[in-house]
Amino acid sequence: MVTTPILRPTEALSPEDGASTALIAVVITVVFLILLSVVILIFFYLYKNKGSYVTYEPTEGEPSAVVQMESDLVKSREKEEYFI
């Protein structure tokens, strides 16, 4: 009698094979849940701290550091050093 692989009866898994399959499924599930929780924690952290960074740019009334450096450069024109 000719049978196809689909119609052939499958062998029952031994208890050890079933246990290892269950262990693999549990490990995959735990890894997935950990990754999902880390992504959720990162999302909440980024949402909570949105726009709360501080820039140290001068306000409009203060002279900028570039202008102060240029004025210092003009004062010390006579003493210039060149490094090669």
C-alpha cells in the first residue's frame, strides 16, 4: 500500500521530548515578554521626558561668547603664536 507523508501515522512523542518542547516554548515566551516590557518602559520614559532638556544658549539680552572671543582676539592681536 502506498501512503503519502501526510497520511502516515505520526509517532507519539516521548515524555522527555514533550518536556523539552514545553521548555523551549516557555523560554521563547519569557524572552518575548521581557523584550515587550523593555520596549514599553523605553516608550514611557521617552514620553515622560519629552522636551525636558536644557540648552545653554545665551538669551537674547546677553552678549554671545563668540562676540566676547572676537573682542579678546582684537585686544591680543600684537601677541600671536603660530603652531605648525
